[in-house]
Amino acid sequence: MSSLTFTSQRSERKSYGLPKPVPAYFPTSKKSILIPNFELYDAIKQAPRGLVATHEVPIRSGKAWKASKGSIVRISTPEGPQVCDFNCWEANSGFKEHMWASRTRQLHSSHVSVYDKLWSNLPYLRPLVTIIDDTLADYGPDEHGGRVYDLLGTRCDPYVDKLLSGEDVDFHCHSNLYRAIREFGGEEENVHDVLNIFQSTGLNEHGQYFMETCPAKAGDYFEFFCEVDLICAISACPGGDLSNWGWGEGAEDPEGRNAGDMTSVCRPLKVEVFELNDSATVLAKWKSPEPVKYKGNHGITK
Ligand SMILES: [Zn+2]
């Protein structure tokens, strides 16, 4: 154990003769709520659609937009690798119902892809979106265990940067997301733990979170179906493709790997919102999900 990895970061495994644990939320039958309707989501992905909105998101900035239930959102990297921090809220909840990264991580996995859903917080707990396409679906796990579309970490923010570097730096995903949602009445505390789109991450042998250079190429995209009316927000991470990131603007890490200005590795993002040409047919068997109807001594069901 070095002086930089201590008690909680031990890497030596100990054997207690335990059986291999099963995933805690593994579906127990084909009727499980965790088994998606593959035919439905394949049909949605393939059905003719029309573009209803496009948002170009410049480097190091954020953007919020509305998307109706039944619509499709595509987020892409038009010019090459760029990490994208994503938040979403049910549009009629006053920012109360939002994506719940940790429960989604338990219900699916630490990193998500096609057919996974992004679930909402309590007292709602319903799918807000279902992922229907992902051009990086075949990436990973890489030689270090890295996978893309990360639910392990969260957004970069100026508070942790100040804590670690001592600098006041205003280019962070948290700040971009907050500035973006003000357009719809959102407050700073409405920004929540993110889905890191196009970002490769994992836990090393010490259980420590790591980030790798974004593997996306120009034209890669991530696409989801909106299960409810949504307000979405993204930040084009000011760390860019994360090939040259560090705390503080232009700071160097102790090993001198972070040399200078991160803008050289920042690229724009693009958002497109589509509607199905014939939603009545394609979505005939689909119903916008409702919150879980828990009827115990609290919750929202009367
Ligand atoms: Zn960021």
C-alpha cells in the first residue's frame, strides 16, 4: 500500500469461501419489467421519422430543450471525440422528477446502451427514456475495464475544482447545465448526477474511478426514445475528449501530463429531435409509463 492508496483502496483480494453473488436486480423471468419490448424499440428505431428541431452546441457550452413523449432524440459528435454530460426531467414536474443515475445503474449496469432505460427518482420510478441506438455499442470493455456511457461518475463542477486545485474556474458541466436550464425555470439544485455520454470510464483494481480518452469519432451518435414529456440538458464538457484534462484551467497534474489549454481537445455537440411520421401505427401498443403505484403509508398514490 503506497501513501497515495490507503485503507479503502486495498487491491489484494481475500477469500472467505463465498459463493459468487448474482446481480441484485437481475430479471427473474421474461415477463420482468427489466426485459424490454425488443420488437417495439426496434420498430421505433427503424420507422420513418421527421426532424423537428436541431441544436448546435458549441464547445464548452450547455443547451436545454424540450422533447415530447413519443419523440426521438439523437446526440452526436459531428467533429470528433467529445464527452457529453446529460440530465433530464419530466417536463411537467417542475424539475422534481429527474433521471436517477444510481437506481438506473442498479437496474441495468454501470454503463448503459441499447434497450436500457433511464429511470426516475422517488416517488416516481418510471422510465424517462429508452435507448434505441448507439454507434459505440461494440466498444468495451477495453483492456482496463473501461466502458462507455457512464453512470458511475458525475459532472465536473467548480466546487470540487476549487477544493482540489484552489482555482475559481467557471468552465464546468455543472455550470453549463445550470445555465442551460435557467431558460425553463431550473435552479442550480435541479442539476443532478449525469449520464456521461461518449465517455469511457471504470473502476481500477483499487476501486478508484478512472476516465479514458473519449473513443467517439466524427458522426457517432446516441439515440433515445422519450417515454414521457421531457426537458433535457447537455453540457459539452469543457474537458473536451478528456485526453488532456486536469483540475484548474491549464493546470498540470503531479506527473506533468496535463499540459495547458484544454480548448484544443474540445469539440461541439449536436442535438436532433425527431417525430415518427406514423406514430399512431408504430406506437399503437405503447403507453407512456406511469409512476409506480405504491399504495403504502406514503408516496403519491392516494
Ligand atoms: Zn465536464
